[in-house]
Amino acid sequence: MTMFDYEGTESHFYNKIIFTLENYGWYLLIASVLLMYVYQKLQPFIYTYLESKRNDAYAAEYHKNPDLFAAKIVAQQEHAAKLQEQYSKLAEEYQKKKEKRETKKREEWLSKQSGYRLGSAKENTLKTEYNPLMGDSSSKSYRPQRKSPCSGGGCGK
């Protein structure tokens, strides 16, 4: 019934596998696709069932031994307090660093400003440097060309 003659092969087991795939391959493929489809559709229900079973076991365990539950709650609270303490410590260090930076910046600004007196001529902070995009230093303003089609003024001369 097979298409190929596999009598020359080394194992009878491989002959059975190849015979099954030749005769029932399409059925196996369709069955595997259907199983994957059904599994994807049932997967949320399976997970909710397993989760509810796990929750029931958890509740039953702590219902039998309330001291275990109380110990777990105390451990959670201690851990939360430890984390809060670490956070507070880091926040305080950050505030100190920020204040140091601000005072240093303020001192630098005051040291810059201490050289100036009220009414004295300030040093020109804007230096006239060469910039090729600005053109000649005598023409400080830019004027675009006129958009008139006639050069030299009016068109009706």
C-alpha cells in the first residue's frame, strides 16, 4: 500500500513511521491544527481554573494556621518599612547634594556680581566677532530684495 519500498532500510520501526505518515499524514496535520485551535480557545479558562484552585489552596492553608498568615503580614510590613527607609535616605542625600549645588551656583554668581558697582560702566559682554552670515558690520539690518517684476521702480515708464 505504500508508495515506496522501504525494505532495504535498517529498521522496521522507521518503516512503520513512514507508512503511518504516508497514509494518515493529512489526518494528523488537520488534527494537530484543530488541537492548537481548541487549546488557544480554552487557554484562558484553564488559567482561571488553575488560578482559582491555587487561591483556594492558599486560603485553606492560612485558614488552618492563622499564625503563619500573621507572620507573613509582619514580614511584608517590615520589608515595606525597610524600603521606605532606604528611599527616605536616598531622598535626603539627593536634597543635600541639590542644596550644595545651589549654594555653589549662588556663590559663583555673587562672586561674578561683586566686581560690578551700581552706575559703573559694565564690560560689553557681546563682542563684535566676524560672522560671514551677518555680512558687513556697518549694515546691521537685513533687507530682502523687492519682489517687483520690474527692476528700478515702476513699470509704467
